[in-house]
Amino acid sequence: MENINDLKPQPKYWMSLDQWTQDPEFLKLAENEFLSSPLASEDGKDGWARREFLKLMGASLALTTFGCVGRPAQKIIPYAKKPDEVVHGIPDYYSSSFFDGSEAFGIVVQTRDGRPIKIEGNANHPSTQGGMSARAHAHILKLYDPDRLHGPLRNLQNEKKTNNESVNMTWEKMDEELVAHFQKGKVALLTSSIPSPSIQAVMDGFKKQTGAKSYVYDEIGYDDVREGQKLSYGQSGIPEYRIDKAKYILAVNNDFLGTWMTPVAFQKQFAQGRKPNQDMSKLVVVESLMSLTGVNADERFQIRPSQTLDFLMGLAHQLNSVMKVGGASSNSAITSALGKYSTAEKDLGLPEGTIAQIAKEISKHRGESLVLAGGMSSRSKDSVAIQVAVNLINSILGNEGSVIGPARDLRTTQGSFEDVSKLIRSMEAGEVKTLVIYGLNPSYSLPQASKFQEALRKVETVVYVGDRKDETGFQADYIPTVSHALESWGDMESSPGVWSIQQPTIRPLYDTRSFGDSLLTWSKALGAKGGSFDSDNFHDFVKSSWKSNVFSKAGSGKSFENFWIDALKGGVVDLSSGSSRGQRSFRSQAFGELSSRKTSAAGMELALYPTVGLASGELANVSWLQEFPDPVTKICWDNYFCFSIADAKALKISEGQMVSVKMGDRTQEGPAHIQPGQAPGVIGLAVGYGRTRGGKVCDGVGINAFDLAQVDGEHLITSGLPVEVKALAKKHSLACTQGHHSMEGRQIVVEETLAQFTKNPGGQVHRHKMFSMWEPHEYKGYKWGMTIDLNSCTGCGSCIIACQSENNIPTVGKKYVLQGREMHWVRVD
């Protein structure tokens, strides 16, 4: 018999704070299992009611009834098979590519009867390897968005650009008027990062004809990483991070599994190190807000955004000055500069021995460890210094050249706030007569502190290449309406040498045109000719570009036509030669950036962050993503101010209570969410919400967090923002899915150590014997089944949207989610 003294209490798991505190109302609902409130009224005060439910169903109905306009005029090639003609009811598959503003995907598009119905990952793509994000899966619904413009539009603007009158135009008339404006000179281009070499080539031709200056800004950018690389190693760019080669990963206010840079590629790499064996990697997270990376951590610690640099420098001091790890320990200048951080652990309020233990563990994996920091939630005034500190630690540990490759000039991360600041100054000075905007929505995503909208009013002609009359489109003079990616030809170079094709799977549903076709048309009208500019359309331009830049290097021994067909079938051509992995030397002059802290730690701090579902908000009008439960909070149809349990108690704030948050001269009101695991003294707020002209689904949902960002010289500050908080006497219902369908004490999750698993795999799984009155029926042959490796699964929720897309599951709206009537077939708690 087991000694009762040897029995250890099992951890108590809970699914919501109400369950943890054993709230009486929760216990009453748990007994009923299902919510039983009647259908909501039609007053519309609490979200979507029945009529709105039908509106949300509209896009799903479109997938089954809309889009029968035939395939593109040019020849497209199926991914797996090449039918002579479409067979009704039989799906075909076409390879293509997709860029979501940060990460590039190789995709396979399933079509039926000439219309795309599902997007999957392309396993041939070397980076994402068939992986897909929730946004990539949901991108297909944007194709059928009824709020898209149906053709080119001319806004009849007044001087303040606040007029709402618009007239439709023909493409011929719009091109004629725009070319006349371009010929006047003083043209500027503002775009997001453009991963397409062909679009970049035609843009270069356009700039040559007009003398235009080009500015690049990404709404979620990584210019601090590039600047830190230049200071530390003399080369600007984004390093190649090999998560799969790291045995010990330390993420400091960095959500690399959720929203930072290329999370799908990182998830693929991370999974390789999470096999339950002795070589299994360890993930330690130090962060302010609870992130997807944080919930996957083996160990997790809390700090405030303003303390990020202190923690990193304290760790560098422990490694360099105390443990004498690496060659920098003999550098008196470095040792002296790190000395003032000897008490960092105590100053940060971390448990005694935390930094020493992390340093001890990570030093055992020199050359096989990785320290990461950065992202919107750590983009304080110290953001560049934070990157320099990370580079120093990785250099001390010898990770350069093994786990970290050299900086690369990636097409996907070219934007900088410095660039858009230069443009704003030029606009204010009257140096820009015509501004062309593509790939971003600056009137929404740039804060008032940037003074972009005031400067925009001084521009004579604003051309917005978009698909709707959104916040920026409303202020534009012309909208050359752009086609969806699934309606357009293009290409992509996601990393040096990795080229992929973007081929359309349907003709444009409306009278729209791709950005490449518009640039080509304008460039030729302005006199561009020769080479690819002799092409009749952008399809021919892309094909000509590939013949010159890809086919000539592929060395396949085939004719170009055969090479082109194979490229369309496979979707990707990998010309990368493998990055050189020579170890770089950290430049001691970079310490100038570390000489002084710029972020104050006094009072409450606000940290903005992107969500896995909406990111910057480009796809906010896709109802699938609005109803997608956030992987951390499980709340949908809202953003909210996140508070720690301690702060909520001190401020007497309850779940859903409205609060007022003041940042400088800006004030926003929104509901409060109490988030377990969040650092005290920190408030989190997601960007991507608060749209005013995005469409019927997203308008009025949440608040615009971008407007609370601040400007510090050439840098945009989104974290460590000092704020004042005031509780309001109002409540706002937050739709959280995790409290639905109680388990009533049954096993929620299976958890055990590696040693326990090795000794007895599956020993922690307890199953009840099921009794039946009948003899079981024997089913022969193949059976459908699905197995999830919970050690590799990060809980990103991509499978939820993939299932919704594949099975055409409708969204129900916030009102019915509050009643427990969400219809997702897959749930991740």
C-alpha cells in the first residue's frame, strides 16, 4: 500500500478566473453545462443579433454561390494534376504564394468549378514547409468580401480631404488623369515592404520615368533589429535565426512563436527540438504580457517593458564579468559598462538567483543557445539598445555562426519609421505634389503624434491603391482599385534565393487591377520601354523577369517554357546556396548605445501588441478572424486593456469594467481584462482594432491602439509608455469561449516531466471504462482519426480557421458567442 506521506498533491488546473476563484455564478452555470438563455433581442446593443447573423453568413454563402466568373485568361498550371478541362464537382489545386505583411507563405489553392474555396500550405516551400497561420487560412474570405470596391473610384475632395462624395471612373479615364499628374513631377511612393522582385522592378521603372522618391513603412516593423545589427556588426539586416539548432532558448519580451517576424517558420523549427528525449530544447521566457511564446515556456518570469534592457545587461554582466564566459571578459571597457547592472536582479524584483541560474544553464549550451528580444511589446525608447544587448550576449555565448546566421537584406522587412518620418517632413514642406500609397493604411495605423494626416492635406493629389474606401482611401483623391492576391499574377522572394510564383486562380470578380498591372500601365504611358517593359500585361512582365533572373541561374537544362510550367506546378524555385555561417565579431563601439537608459520605470506602463489573429488589422473585416478566440485570452470580437491580477485588485477593477487610459494628451476608453501571468504595473492593448472605415464587420469593433503610440525622433514607441488609469462606472461584456462547456472536475490537461514520460509513457492518462447494453460493432477497413502532438503544438489556433474554411462553418457574432453558441468544430484551450 502506498504511504500517504509519499503522495504529492496534484496541481489544480482551471480554465477561467471564475473557476479558479469558484465564483458562485460560474458554479451554477457549470452544473447546467450549456448556457440556456433565450435568443437575444434585435436591439443591437450587445453585438450582432439575428439580422446581423445573416450578414455574417453572407461571406460563407459567397463561397458556395459566388465567384463563377471563370479562370484567368492566361494559362495557369495545376499543382498536382493537369486536367484538360474543369470537371464539375472535382477540385483542382494550384500553387501560389501569399504575403501577410510579415511572413511569406507558399500556398496551394483548392478550386472547385472555377472558384477558390480553400488555401493550404505548400510543403515544397523551404521556410514554412506547408505551415500556415490563421490569417493565411482566412485570406480567402477577403476575396469574397462584399465591402470591396467594384472598380476605380474618384473622390471629390475638398481642401481638408473630408468630403465623402465619390464617382466611378473607367480605367482609361483614371490612367489618363493620373499620368498627367505624374508628369508634373514631385511624385512620392509610400509602400509596405514588397517581397515581389517583379513589382520592385516595375516600380524602379516608374520611379525612373517620374523621378519619384520611394518610402517604405511596415505597420509592424523590425527596423530596431536592423539598426541593432548595424551597430553591433557593421551590417544592417535581419539575421537568420535557427530555432531548430538551439538547445536553450531565452525569449525576452519576444513572441517568436506568435507574432514576431516569421512565427510559422519558427514554429516548424521549434517543434523539431520538442521531441521528448534527452536532447529536447528548453524555452525560458521573460516578458511583461502573457504571449503565445510565454504559454509554451518551460520557465517564465515577469518584468516590465522598461526593465527589458536592465535584465539583458544584468545577464550579460553575470556571463561576462562574474562567470568569465567568452573573450569579452578581458575587455575592461565592456566589463566596466556592465558593472552598474550587477544588482539588476534585485532591482527588477526577480526571485533571488534567477539571473545566475539562467546564466549557468545557458552557458552550458555555448554555440547551441539563442537569446531573442524585440517586437511591438518591447519597442520602448531603449529598443535599439535592447537589440545591441541581445547581440552582445549571443556573441559572448558563441551563437554567431552556428545558431545565428549573418544579417540578410530581406525583401519582407524593409520598412522603417525613419523613412515615413522623412516623407512626412517632405509633405509638410510642399515637396510632394502626388503621393501613391500601396500596401498599408497609414491614416489608420500612424498615430496622431506622427502628424501624417495633417501633412497629407498639403499633398495636391493622393492616389491610394487599395481594395476599399478605408481610412486612407477616404482621404485619397483617386483609388485605382487593386485585385485580391488570388486574382493576380506576381512573384515573391521570401528569403535570398527562394523564389515563388503567385498565380491567379480566378478572374477578378470586379473591375479591378493588380498593383503590378497599374504600375506597368503608367510606366509605359510615361515612356518606359525595352526589356520586360515591352510586355503587354504584368503576367508577361513576371514571366520575362523570371526568364532573366531565375531561369538563367537555375541551370535546369530545360527550355524556358518547360521550366516555367514546372515552376507553376511546384510553386517555388530554391536558388539559395546556404548562408555563410562565419562568426562575426561584436563591435565595442556599439556600447555607445548602451551608455544610458532612456525609458523611465515610474508609474503604470502601456505596451501595445499585435494579436495572432488580426496583426495590424488589414484583415479585420474577415469575420472568421474577429470570432477567432485569441490564443492567450480566448476572447473574440474585442480588444481590451489587460491588467495583472494584482493591479486589478489594487485599482478595484473587475472583468469587463470600462477604464480610461491617458497617454500624454491622448485618452482611450475600453474594457478591462484581468490576465493571469501578466507583470504588475503593465497594461496591454492589442492593435488591429478600432477600425472606422474597414467594412461592415470590423467598423466599431474595439479601439484603435495605434493612436496611443508615441514618436521619439525617428522611432515609433509602442511600449513602456507612461499612462494614467481611471476606472469608470460602466461595464462591457467580453466574449470569452474558454468558460463554455465545463469539464466538471474531469482531467483538463495531461502534464508530466520528461523523466516521468520516459519511465511510463501515457501513465498520466486516465480513462473511464465505458459500459454498453449492446455488443460493439466491428468496423473494418480505414477509419478517420486525428492525433495532436501536444509537445509540439503551440496552441496558435491556425487549425481552428483551417477547419472553419474547409467546412464552411459560419460565424455567429459576439452576441451569440456570449451565449455559448459559437460554432467552431475545433477548440484549443
